[in-house]
Amino acid sequence: MRKRIKNNISWVGYLDWELETFHGDDYSIKNGSSQNAYLIEEGKTVLIDTVWSPH
């Protein structure tokens, strides 16, 4: 999924609707979570990726 944030910056993350716990059992999530990654295309292309490996 790609959503343009600004002319040369896009969000290319993952929406994880099945995630129920975050950082162990200390935090519960009932509506899923986003895993963010950003694509910057200016001169050189840069991907800032924080999405978990299965996705």
C-alpha cells in the first residue's frame, strides 16, 4: 500500500489488523496497528523501514 504524504515522500507501511499485543502482554491492542515505512524519492531513493519481518 502506498499513500503519498508530500510530493516526494510516501508511506509504504503495513496495516496489521490481527495484532493483539504490543511489546509483550503489557499493552493490548483491540483495533490493530500500523507498521510504518517511508519512501523518500529525491536525488537518491531512501526507504525507512520499520515493518516487522513477516510483513
